[in-house]
Amino acid sequence: MGEGSGFGKTILFGEHFVVYGLPAIASALGDTTTATVERAQLVEGQKYVLVDNRPATPNYKVQKRGEYEALIENVLNFMGVNEGIKITLAGSLFAASGVGASAACAAALARAINDEFSLGWNDEKINDAAFEGEKGPHGTPSGIDNTAAVYGGLILFRKNLEGGQNTMDKMRMKAPVEIVLGNSGKTSSTKEVVADVKRLKEEKPDELSVIFDEYAILADDAKSALPENNLPLVGRLMNKNHELLQKINVSCAELDELAETALAAGALGAKLTGTGRGGLMVALTPGRELQEKVAKAIEEKGYSAMKTRIGV
Ligand code: PMV
């Protein structure tokens, strides 16, 4: 039996600004998806058997079934698997939108296939396979999710606006840090929200250019604060990043309430993470005790909270 795992991810800085070529920083999460692969006798027409034991948002697996089928087929084709196999997914990463669940799955599956068929692939080739897998759910993925899923740590990401290869530099923190992800309970469309920012940029070019310049300075500070584990500064920069995201109109009442609740309970920083207008809020909560306190405060407001770590 072959085994493998892949990390979840969260965007700490730079969602939306990244679309216009500014740097974004994502971190792998302490929670992973695991995959096992074993040879199996299949009925005719069947390519694999999937057992999905991951903890997940209700309905997530049903809604995403087609995307996961495409993901698995892409990985199997890329890795040249044409024998019947049984794939079992599990692990502690809660499968939900915004935590890189599909990339974690693609990375885990590629590693398990590599193990079962003794392919001897290195991380770079595993990452290529996971990227192929990501094309199933995402069409044209940026590559940040699969890179975090395969390598862990922090990824400084810059989109190539000319359409060539994006740059992804790996960074490390001195030690992992606890975070809380608060779930707004709302789903939003990345495509729509990204299009709204583009419209706003066209309507108010001068205002937006000031906001983008402020983000560029903030990103530079974050780039040095994270590897030094300067958590008070990281927290302040997260708060500032949330304000800038509010100004470009991608937050919502629920995300603002989540961030305010986390800060009131003692979080060092809090911001929306990912697309916005729904999805998740990330709060910096070093230490188990603070993490517990912030998660509890969020749950008391009727939201769900995920406790995990960055910089793993
Ligand atoms: O919601 P997520 O985790 O898929 O992140 C989207 C990030 C955006 O910057 C809004 C879009 C993008 O393609 O970078």
C-alpha cells in the first residue's frame, strides 16, 4: 500500500492585490489530507475506487464530486497509472472552500501513487502532478495552492502578468504559530469578486492606486516580519491588510464581525482570507490558550471555527 499526504493552505497577505502582480504570502496549515493507494480488482469501465473519509462541510463532497473526478483522472493520467487502484482519503484537514482542500488531496494522491508504484519522483515532479490535478477543479490554477500542499512552509507568490511562469519563493518561519479560521457560512464566487475589483479599479483609478501602493509597502514589511516570527507586527499588518480589502469592497458584514470578534478576544491580527464576501477569516492566535479563547468567542457568535497552525 502506498501512502502520502498534502498540506492545506491559507492566504496570509495579498489576495486580490496578487491578481495585479503584487506579492502574496500563503502558508501551509498544520492539518493535512492523507491518501493511501492500493491495487484493486475493478469492474469493467471503472478506473479506480474512491473512499473519502475526510471531515468536510456538509454537502462539500457531493457538490464537488465532478471536480474531484477530474482531479483524480488528471493525476492518474499524468503519472501513467493504468492499473485498477483503490484510493482512500483521510486526515485532519477539514475539507471546505478556502483551505486548499483540493490541492492537499492532489498532493497526497501523487505522493501515494509515487510510493505504491515506486516511481522515485522528487518533490518538484510531485508538485507538477498536483498542479495537473488542480486543473480539474480550477481550470487555470495559479499554482500557489499545490506548491503549499507539497512543500509546506510559507510561499511568497508573484503572478507573471506577461503570462509566463509565476514566481514562488519558499520561506520559513522560526516556529509554527496557532491560528483560528472563522467560517462566515457564506459562499462567494472568486470570478465575480475579482471582476468587481477590476471594475472598481477602472472607475476610481486614483483612489485604487493609493490603496495598491499601501499594500505594496505592507507586503514588504510582512516579508521580513514572518521569517523573524515578529508576531505583533504580523498581526498589525494583517489588520491593515483587512482594512485595505474593505476599501476595495471585498469584505462583508460576517467577515468584519468575525475579525472584530477575534481581535476583541485577544487575537494579534485578523483579516479575511481568500476571495472574500464570504468564506473564511484568519486570526493570529499564538499559543493554545489564546487559540481556544478566540475559537470559543467565534462559536459563541454562531460561526464555526477551525483551529490549526501556520508555518508548518
Ligand atoms: O478563495 P481562494 O483561497 O481560492 O483565493 C482567491 C485569491 C484571489 O486573489 C482573490 C484570486 C486569485 O486568483 O489569486
